[in-house]
Amino acid sequence: MAQILNTISLFFIPAVLSIVIGYGLYRRAPIYDYFIEGVKEGLQSAVEILPFIIAIFVGIAAVVSSGAMEFLQDLAAPLFQAFGVPKELTSLIILRPVSGSGSMGVLEHVLSTYGPDSFVGRCASVMTGSCETVFYVFAVYFGVTSVKRMRHCLPVGLVGYLAGILASVFICRYI
């Protein structure tokens, strides 16, 4: 079964591209012109998103270098431990809603320190894969779309994030 899935995955993207190009040729569409138009729109979106991404990275660097991250870890660890979340995951929990790449660095540290098969390593892996980068998403998507009233988005995003954390620990503990 794994061999079949590997073979399918090798040919999936080339097959989809061939189908799209073939359909465009069949319909006599200006495929290259559409492609160039899509590239222009993609570059324009990248330029619009860039300031928000830079702001997030500068903010993360400021929090980490100022020592605020360690303070937040020490402050939040007892709260998370009351819910059965290992203390070693506090930095991942604090950083994940802000930065996906930063949390991947924390995940790498957790896995190299405790091992991928340890309880902490499994919890960290499930959290990283299932919990969203809430503030990053808000900064990028709401910034680009010029939405000013987020209304219930932030509270719901944070509740979902906390549910993901607790579900990760529960799943890793009982499965």
C-alpha cells in the first residue's frame, strides 16, 4: 500500500498540471497569459503581506531578547501544569500562536532533548501539527484584507488554540 501511495504522490502534481494545461489547450485559452497574470497577482500579494510578516518577526525578536519570553514561561507553567500539560512545552505553547517557524525551532529543541518517542516529544509534535498560529494569521490575513473589526475572531481563535493544546495532551496520554 505504501508503495502505491508513493508512486501516486510522485505523479500527482505533474498529472494535475498536465490536465490543467490540456484543458486550456482544448478550450484554446491563452494559457501563458493566464500564467503571467497569476504570477503578477502572487507577487503583488507577497509585497502586500511583507510588512505584516516583518512586524511579526521584529515583535518576536523583541520579546525573546528582552527576556519577556522567559518571564511568560515562568508565569504560565503552573497554569498549564494544572491541566496536565508538561512544563517543557510552555515555550512552544507561548510561541506557536505567534510564529510557525519559531515554534518549529522549539519543537526541534524539544525533540532533540527529550526524544521523539517521549511523552513530551509526542505532545510537542501533535501540538505543532494541530494548533494554529493565531496571531500570525490575524496579522497577515486581516492586514491584507483591510478588515478592521475582528469582533469574535480573536477570542474564538484563542479558545480553539487552547482546545488544541489540551486535546494534544489528552490524545498523547491516552493513545
